[in-house]
Amino acid sequence: MQAGSTYAAVVGAVIGKLRSERAIGQGDLAAAVGVGQPAWSRIEKGGSALTVDQLARAAAALNCSPSYILEMADKTVSEMRNQNFQVSYEKPKRESPEKDNTGLLLLGGAALAALIIAANKNN
């Protein structure tokens, strides 16, 4: 089994990093997006994928554009591939985010955060 992640998890981790940098609580961002804190936690962990509307609301609350979030995610995916990690574009299974449906050994939050920082160190 190859180590990697899903694109939804990368986007969620990017948003989580931006939220943390801006000292915004998870519950506050969840409220701004219009979901409950448990649902938002699943989004940041990659267990659920954002809708386009949710991405736009999250970006507004983070004072950035949706394209900035996706650009950071794309840079992270590129860095992951440079380090021989796979990225799946399959929709995550909501009922069990720890058990991946893509055949990947999922990277944890800390590993994804390190890759986000490495990929976006020029920002």
C-alpha cells in the first residue's frame, strides 16, 4: 500500500493551517461556513469534502480567495508527488475517514502540515 492522501484531505489541511495561523477557532469557522463543528472537523481531516459554496465561505472568513486555498493545495500535491506520495481524487467515505477507500496509507495531519509548509514556504 502506497502512502498518500486524498485531495479533499489536502484542501482540508490547508484550510486548517490557515485557520490556525489566523487564530480562528474551528467552531467559529464552522459557523461562518454554515456547518456544525463536528462536520467541520471531518472536512479539515479529509473525511468529508467541501462544496464550492463552503469553500467560498471559508475563504471569506479566512480573508483570502478560494483560488489561494486551491493554489496552496495544488503546491502541496506537487510537493507530495515529488516525495513519491500518491494523491487520490476519489471522494472520501464519510463513515470512516481513518479507513481509506483509495488503497492509500493515509498521511496524518502532522505529515500533511509539514508538506503544506514545505510546498508553500515562499508565500
